[in-house]
Amino acid sequence: MPLIADPFLAEILDRPSYRVTLTDATADAAIREMQASPVFLFARVPTHAVAELRRLEALGFAIVDTNVTLERPAAPVRSGPLDGLRFARPEDRAAVAALARESFAFSRLHLDPAVPRTAADRSRAEWAGNFFRGRRGDHMVVAEREGTIAGFLQLLGPADGVLTIDLIAVGAAFRKRGIAAALIAFAVAEVKGLRMLRVGTQIANIPSLRLYEKLGFRIAATDYMLHCHRV
């Protein structure tokens, strides 16, 4: 089936939402049928797949983001002191969700002018909150500073030795203090069975790209993210 339902985005955007996973001619009819009613469709296409990109554009999709996947070996990460870092506890949920709600500007929902900022912000809060509900992520590290949660790092895996940075945020008042690097360093030191770190970010997110480059990450893949809205 060329369309996979995404209940998380359906709740955020208040209409059926699907990921398009196949864009050859067999998918076109299914996509057009879905577009006859209110729906949100999205697709991820490697940047070298120009024919696939053009087919989606002809179906009403538009690029909202170029995603960059970066990797580095799971060697120790150079950072400042790891004081105040620990794995998240259930009582951190409200603080982490609030931090996630206010800390993002470059997610594909934030970059899409057809998505209200309130919905994009809510998506990050719900994403982080789902860790505490047991619905998303395998580990979460938090940084405590001045009696509050200053940053968090949500992680997937490790799967086959690969630990994926799923979501990372540092509060505006605590940025440029090395907290993001310290969160990653703590994860590498404490999570067992690692051989590789992986992260995806937006090409528009220059601060994140600079951070990952400084920490030794290198580009492994690039993909266009495309959205199609019918309301």
C-alpha cells in the first residue's frame, strides 16, 4: 500500500494524515483518491531521486524541508562537565513538554506555512511527552540547571548498535553553554552497546548543523521532505 496512516499527525492537524511510501504510477490513483477529501500527505524522497520528486510535485506536493542525516562513531564526545545530567524521571514530564513546546523553529511542521505555529509547537510537546507515556523513545537524558530542566535529549535504540537522536532541545536562557554537547556526551557514556550515533536535522537549522559538525558528525544522506494539504 503506498499510503501509511500517521495517527500522531492526524491528531495534531485534525484531519487524516498519511505517509506516501511509493510514488510510481501505481500510487498516483490512490493519492488522487485521498486528495478528494480533507487530508494531509507527506513523503520523504532522496535528493538524487529527481523523477520521483517531479512526480510528487505534479500531484500537488511541495518541498518544505531538506533533511540531513549525520553519523559519527560512538567514540567519547568531548564536552564540558556532565554535572546535573541524568536520565529522565516520570516527574520531569511537564517540564520537558513545556521546554519542547517553546524550543523549536526548524521542524518540517514549523517550516510549512500551511501549518499553524501552535500546531507545530504542540507536535514537539506531544512528541517529547510520548516518551513518558511509553509511546516514543528508549532513553531520555535531561540537564538540570538553576533548579529547572534546561535541556533534554530523546533517543531511539540502540538498534544494531546505532543510537539515534530523536529530539534534542535546550531552553533559550541556557543556550551557548555547552549543554547540547554534554547531553550527547552523557548518552554515549551511559548507554551500552553503541557503535554509531545518528541524527537527522533540517538544512535550514544552521546552529544544529554546526554543533554536529563540531562533535564529529558527518553527512550520511540527504532527503527532501514534501507536504500536500487538502482542507
